[in-house]
Amino acid sequence: MITELLDAVESSSLKQEIPYFEIGDTVDVHCRIKEGDKTRTQIFSGTVIARKGRGINEMFTVRRVANNEGVERIFPIHSPNVLDIQPIRSGKTRRAKLYYLRDRTGKSVRLPQRHSAHTRAK
């Protein structure tokens, strides 16, 4: 009863179309940044290392290495500030969470490529 009521209320805030992406995929996340009275779009590129939650609470974690420093960002999938998610490359994984990539550096961070139809690999 209560979950049915919550799902009905949440359904108005859910996005209609979410692009298909998996753990291990390299994605470009287009997010809206507000600076003062101006807004701009910033692209955060990295590997999806985790995905959790369901419904309006669903989130995913993207990790990238910038200037020899690991940067992770957590994005709510249904947030109005997340404008677009574009899968670039699909990585072959055997786990649901790729937290072990935090301890790796250099070429060992790269995942073997899996040829998949949902990415725009060249």
C-alpha cells in the first residue's frame, strides 16, 4: 500500500528515457552547472564503477583520473541537472562494483573492451 503510493508520487519526477549503460562502461555525463546567475553544461567523462538504488533514488558513480588524482562523482540518474548520459566504450567486468580500481594506477586501470551495441565505439 505505502510503496504503491510512493511509486505513484515518484513517477511524475522520473525521466522517461534513460540511456542503457552498465558497470565498466566509459560514459560522458553532461551535467548542468549553475554559477551565480549563469548556467553552463559540463561534461564529466569516466568509468562507471557502481550503480545502486531503484526508482527516484537510483544513482551511479563515475571515476576518472585527472592530474594523477582519482576523482569520483556520484550522479542521481533522474536528477534534472543530469542532462545526458552517453556511453562511449564498454568494458568487460565480472563484478557489480569496481571499487578495486581505486587501488590501481597506470594501464592496470583500463578494463578489457567488450564490443557492445549500446556504445558509440569507433
